[in-house]
Amino acid sequence: LIDNSKCHLDIYEAGIMLSGNFSDTFKAISVMSKEIESIRLVRGKELIETFYLSPIYILSKLGVPNRISRYFSFHPSEYKISETRILIKAKEHKMLLITSGYRFESLLESFMNKGYGPKLNVEKKPSRRRIEYSTALSKLKVPFLN
């Protein structure tokens, strides 16, 4: 099969269907749920570069999750998340799928709703807030060497 080919992932209770233009003979790949040994869902690294009193900053201080507060950004560069990776291990297949980092929550919900919870392994990379990092650095006093 062709590497780096675009495809569409459909999740069903009976199995998983990948449809795309893989080669001249393969237009779809199906994996039955009983053949799936494990599914690893890796959430990308989250980077929040906001400024003091921005809507994202205020909402996060009020305890609103980042997946909701990211919609209230002034500029798209305030919230970034790297790609989500899906590794599906079956008896005869091993597939690595890469998608947008913003799709993690919907993919997790789809896998759980379709009954793949026992086979699902979720990994979340750390998130980093630039405003807290820069505030901590400004409070740090380092004596200069002569």
C-alpha cells in the first residue's frame, strides 16, 4: 500500500473502515473488531501562548477546559495542538494514522461509544502554557557573575 495517502476513517461496532485511494486495486481497508488487538490514541502536545487577561487566560483561570476555551481566542496562534496519532494493531495489520490534533476528543468519544474501550490505550502529551512559564521566569532572580 502507498504510504502517506489520505484516507477517511469510519468507526463501527463491527469494525473499522479506511477508505481512500491507496492503490489501483485497494479503495478500502476493513478491519473487523474481533481482529483488532489494540488501539493506541496519542494526543498531541498542546501549546497555549496567550496574554494576560485574554479570554483564554480568564476562562482557564475559572477552570474551563482548554478544549472549550480555545474557541475564544483573539488570534489563532494563541492555542496550538500537534497532530493526533492512531496506532491500530490487528492480527494481520498494523496501521499508523495521523490526523489533526483538534480531532482527539471526537475520536476518543467515537471509540468509546462503539465499544473499543477495553482495547483502547490513551496517551496524552503534556500541555505547556507560555504565560505561566514567562511569569515564573520573571519572578526568578539570578545573581549576575562578575
